[in-house]
Amino acid sequence: MSPTSETAHGGRRLVIVESPAKAKTIKGYLGPGFVVEASVGHIRDLPNGAAEVPEKYTGEVRRLGVDVEHDFQPVYVVNADKKAQVRKLKELLAESDELYLATDEDREGEAIAWHLQEVLKPKVPVHRMVFHEITKDAIRAAVANPRELNTRMVEAQETRRILDRLYGYEVSPVLWKKVMRGLSAGRVQSVATRLVVERERERIAFSSAEYWDLTGTFATGRAGDSSDPSSLVARLNSVDGRRVAQGRDFGPDGRLKTDQVLHLDEVNARALAAALADSSFSVRSVESKPYRRAPYAPFRTTTLQQEASRKLGFGAKATMQVAQKLYENGFITYMRTDSTVLSDTAVAAARAQVTQLYGAAYLPDKPRTYAGKVKNAQEAHEAIRPSGDRFRTPAETGLTGDQFRLYELIWKRTVASQMKDAVGNSVTVKIGGRSADGRDVEFSASGKTITFHGFMKAYVEGADDPNAELDDRERRLPQVAEGDGLTAEEISVDGHATKPPARYTEASLVKELEEREIGRPSTYASIIGTILDRGYVFKKGTALVPSFLSFAVVNLLERHFGRLVDYDFTAKMEDDLDRIAQGEAQAVPWLKRFYFGEAGDSAGAGAASDAGNGDGDHLGGLKELVTDLGAIDAREISSFPVGDGIMLRVGRYGPYVERGEKDAEGHQRADVPEDLAPDELTVAYAEELLAKPSGDFELGTDPESGHPIVAKDGRYGPYVTEILPDGTPKTGKNAVKPRTASLFKSMSLDTVTLEDALRLMSLPRVVGTDPEGVEITAQNGRYGPYLKKGTDSRSLEREEQLFSITLEEALAIYAQPKQRGRAAAKPPLKELGTDPVSERPVVVKDGRFGPYVTDGETNATLRTGDSVEEITPERGYELLAEKRAKGPAKKTAKKAAKKAPAKKTAAKKATAAKKTAAKKTTAKTATKKAAATSAATKSAAAKRAPSDG
């Protein structure tokens, strides 16, 4: 029976989904008897602070929001910004005959549905409505086939939430006390940070090795064409049967791993090349093997994030934001999935498009199936694919920009997954010869030809290594046979140096986390977003670079909370949580063992034991670990040797290098740029920093006051100030503040003079008064020089005008209409090319808050680690894509209230009638504000509480 015919009997049904966009789409598929409203993500969660905890709770419950003494009972509160929406849902429910909870079909979605039921307390029949794509048929089928709430999934989500609350709320304060305020620790974010830090440690410890080899260009002696070249390029493989060393033969210490290979240096390589100049060569062997490549599995969450990073330049977060929009608007299936399975409907749709677009020759006889690769996949969704029983081609969708590009990627991958293999041949040719001094040499060349491209006609996967050869790349060799003579046209000598391991990108970090079975694919985007936002990691191009701050944090966690950041232990925790979700273990005993360290039953055996040790012996739990903070030396865990007596320290205001002890003779200290990659802090660079002027740079004495004048390098840049005599009151009614002024941009600490300093400290300068008697001053501000008259400010073009501008000139400036924006557009700092989405030219400009990239429509500020000189076009496009994915900035109610002009009453005393009217107006205003808040809540993006910390 269709939803429309059922509602014809007079029933009214309330359907609650998570996001307003989804509600709008679903509403179009249901009849008039349905009301579809959004919860706007979670409506209830653990409290964010003691102020949100109900008064009946005391002690640790107020701090944690969890009653650890009574089976870890969570305290849930309705989020402050959701109270208006909850009221609206209750009002709609009171007018309804049935309730359908249509949140996402995963742990978070199931938990949201449960919280809605708990808060709304419905007295009408409740149905759990689930679907993995938003199409008319899928939505109507979901209404017709509801199920009950899955309490096991709810318990699994709740256990994760409690675990992450305990982890974050117990460990984060340790970081505040021992490293810096405002930091956070989390079950997965801390391990992800450790991975990035360990890779940087490997880079710091890495010693490069130099090695040389030879490349020969050999001619067959006959004319060639595209299918049969006349020559081939081969690399020296061995000398007298001993293989020539390549990069893979060297360890990170720069030494050979084995003495079985021949290490050629430049001198020997050049001598060998000279000895081969007049040698004759011949083909020693030709080995041909069939080549076959099967198509890639359809996308799941992590592979989509990886490919979107490689091919579109999207970060994991931007990918998920764009995918969310595609899903909510009915273009793709659910985007948080561990599955590579396609439904029979999807397989039929893909196979139909293969035949239609590429021909029957590209369609395999049987549909392809793909086995799941993710251990304990948490949901039974399909793979990510175009929605519906007939896939819309990208051109048919009407999509544009980032949504079009991501849909096209998903569509191509899905269709290609149901196509035939690519086939061809791979060939290896070995070429032998003898040098003038009698040494036997062998060169080797490999080639690949594709005789049938199969699925590659539709899609070829990208690679993390930009230098890697993609699957569809052909390398054709001439048709030669064993014994054929060859002529060496050129023997070149090539020098190489081993490279440190590459830093993680978002794509490769996601891959690493998944391979280690740490965290869940659905949470990787939020995890990477967290470590970027916290300042633990920043980007240089696409590479993830750990900050010095993250070194201190990881150092503390490894030394004092080693088990919590152990990779195997974290993966084991994930297994235990999955066992709880599957009903194979109980949550409370597991949480007890993790938190208190008690020797519980087998349900918690892995929770607090060392990885792989579940013998039940008592081991310290989390609570015990965080009580003994006296053993943590804050200075020690934030100090790292650089060399030659120089230490890198992470302080409250950032990293710095130091030589010698504070207050000791010869002590040196200098700040380190926060965007410096740790592996770039060499002894030489540290010496350079220490050699720069720092601390107090004495300029002389002010002839009028007699006070010493010094220049300093402060947190917000270089400045000059006066030193007041001892005994000068610094606080209270008679406090005296020293004159201070920032240096102009054209000045530097090593060139500023006493005269410069006195002029700077003379600001602000009174220029004069206007005809109404209002004073005009010239001042140097954060955004440059300007004039100020009352509340009216006008920018000046040059800093020197602060000292030279006359009253007449100032009045002339004020006589002009006030300009909104800049007087003249500044030329761009750098041109990056054409954005692949907007197809507009992208440039780097200097803005009020620093340099930014823009295509004329979207602006994105450069992040830590990005510089105008080094930023690449791809990085610029990525920043713009992330900014577009976020959407326009939304004004908060607080900001709106600040901007609202206050109305003044005309009279000091109001009559009773006026008071009554004022009360009515206030009531109306309050009603309007509530409505406005509700509307704003509707338009906000659906927020999901992170399931991994």
C-alpha cells in the first residue's frame, strides 16, 4: 500500500530526519498526510561543563557528565541550541498520529533516533524508518517496511561516547597543566598525531646516501614507428653478476643493508661509462608475460576520501561535506559505509550503462562482486554509488562545481567496477656487453602494452606518489629477439640521493589508520580536522606536518600514557567495542576495567591490558594514570636537543631555541617560526636564529625623560618601549604605563634607531581640530596608518604621513566621501592559474588578515605552513574547495544581538499605558526572536557528535 493511500484515512504522520536539506528532499516524495521535520543532528548529549549538569548531581558526575561509580551511567542534557527545535518537534508530535524516526542507519543515527524517543516521549506508535538512498522508491519502501530501534547499536554508540568522554576529560587537563592550555587528547586523534610525529622523527633521523648508475639508449638499427620503436632505454642492472645498488638497498642511516650489491660512486660510474663507450651489445633475453588488471571495487568512505584527495585536491573533511550534500539531495547513496557491496539493482544499472556507453565488448558475462576488506565493518550499507535504479550521467544531474566533480568520480568508479579486465603484455629485455677493461655488464628495460583497456576506458585510480606510474600508462619496447645486436647511442651517468620517508597526506593518513584498524572510517575526516584545528598538524602543500607543539604532546603521552597511544592497544579497543556492539561482551565490565584497572571478566580483558595480554592481572586504569602528575616534568617533556648545546623548547607562547641556562652568562634564546617543519630545524638554522637580535635591544636614552629606550621582539612583532625607573607604580590609581609603539613594516630590529623610536612613541599625533572643534589625530594601527576624528577613521597611504600630514590635508581627506573598501586594488602577490571548478583565474592577494587565495567569488585565507612563495596551484584550489564546502559563514544570534541598534525612549518617564505597550512589544519581540532562532536552527547544517575522540 502506498504512503499516499494509507494517509487517505485521515492519519497524520510525523517523520523526523537529521538535516533540513534531507527533510526538504524527502517531503517531496511523501503525500500530504506526512510532516517532515529535522532534528538538526543530535538533540541531546553529555553536558559540556558543570553548568549544564542538573543540580541533583554532585562530585565527579558534575565534572565528567558520567557517573563512574554507578555503572557509568551517562547524564544527558538537551543541547542549548536545540531547545527551540525540541519544542517545535513536541508541538508537531502532539498533532500527529504516528511517529517515524528516519535518522541515518548507522550507530550515530540509531542513537539520535533513541534520544528523540527518550526526549519527545511519544504516546503514539513509533516506527524506525531506514534507507540508504533518498529516492522516491526508497523512501516509500522505508515507510512501508519500518523496523524497531536497534538497542544494541545504541549501546555501542553510548559506550564509545562514554569512553571518549573519559579519555578526553581525564587526559586533556594533564596537557593543560604540563604543556599548554586549550589542548585536547582523544582516543584516535592522539594516535593519529603520534603517527604524523613518528614520521617526522624518521625524517629528522634520516641520513641521505648518494649512489650512481648508468642509463643506456640502444638502437636496433631499423626504422621504427609508434607500435615498434627503433630504440629502447635501459638501466644498468649488474656488473660481473653483482647487482648495482639502488635506493631500496640503503637504510635510513645512509648505509647499505647488505654487502651483496655493488655501490657505484661518481668516479667509478664515470669510469665504467667511459669503458663502455666503444663496446658492442646484444639482447641476452626477452621475457614476455600476459598482463591483466581487474577493476577497482566501488567506493567506501575511506577510498572515496583518498581518491578525492588525489584527483580533486579535496581534504577528507571537504569530501564528506560535499558527499553529504549529494546524499541529502538524492544523488548518491549513504556516504558513511565500510561496504564495497552493490545491490542487484545497482549492478543492473551499472551494467546497463556499460553496454550503452562503451558497448557489449566491455561487459563481463557475469556481474562482478567485491568482498569486504574492512574488519568488523560496522554497518550493512551498500558501497557509495549513484542513487536510483538508473544512474544519471554527470551531464544529466545539473550539478556544478565541487558536487559535479565528486559525483562524476563516484559515477565513473561505480560503472567501471562492472566492466571487463584490462589485458595486455609486460616485457622485460636484458642487454649484455663487455667493457674495455673486461667487465661484464647487463642492462635491463621493461615495457607494458595494453591490448584491451577494459574498465580503464571509464576510470583509472590515482596514486599517493605524484611520480608513480598509473595503471593505464604504456611503455612500448621495440620488437627484439635473443641474440639481436644493439648499438649504444648514449651511455649516461646518473646520480641519485635517497630520500626520507614522505610525510603523510590526508589520503595516506586515512589509509594508514584503516590498515592499522584504528578508529572507524566514518570518523577519519573529523579526526584529521581536529588535529589540524588544534594546531598539532599543519599543511605544506598536501603534506601533513607536525608542529613542535605536537612533539611535546606526543612525548608526554608516550612517556606517561604509553598504553593509550599504543597502536595495537588502540586497535584492540576497537575490537572490544565491536564485540560489545555484536552482543559478545558487556559494556559496564569493560568500562570498569579501562577506567579503574580492575581485573574484570573476559568482557573487558583487552580494555586495560597491554596489547595482546588478557590474563586478567590487575593493571592500572585510566583513573590511576592521571592521579600521579608529580612524575611529569613539564620542562623535560617539552625539550628536544638540536645539537651543539642548543635545545628546542615548547613554551606557553610557542617554540623557541635556547643555549645555556636562563640567567646564566652566555645564555641565548630565540623564537622559532611556528610554521617551520621540525626536520628543517638544523643546528645551522638554530645558530642563525640565535644570532639575530633578541630580547632587549638598547637604543639609547630619551633626552627629555632620561628613560632608557629599548627595542624588543614581541609576540605580535617588533616594538620599541621605554624602561621606567624602579618604584614606578604599575597598578592602581597612580599607575604609569611605559610608552610603547610597534615598528613600521619597513623597519627591523637591527636597523631601528633611537630617533626612529622617539618618533614612533610620539604617536598618536594631534594634527589639529576641525571647524566644529573636533580633534583629528594621526595614529598607527593594526592595519596601517590612519586619521581619527571622533568615531570617523580614514586610512593613510604611507606610514610617513603620520608625521607630515597637515590639518589642511587632513580636512581635505575628510571632505571626501568615505570609501568602503580599499582606495585602489593592490596587484596580486602571485597567480596560480585557472580553478578547475569555477574556471576562474586564481590569485594570491594580501588581505586585512594576511594573504589569501581567491577566484573572485570565493576567498580562502592561507593556513599555517602555507607561504606566498611556495604555495602551489593545487594547494590554492584545495583551500578554495574546502571554503566552498563549508558554505557561507552564518551569523550567530549573539553577534546579531550585538549589531542590533538599541532604541532610546524619547521621554525619561513613561506613562502606565506606555509601559503596557512596551511589555506587549517585548513579548512580540521575544516571539519573533524565538521564531528567528528556530529558522536559523533549521538552516544550520546537521551536526553529529564525534564517535571517536
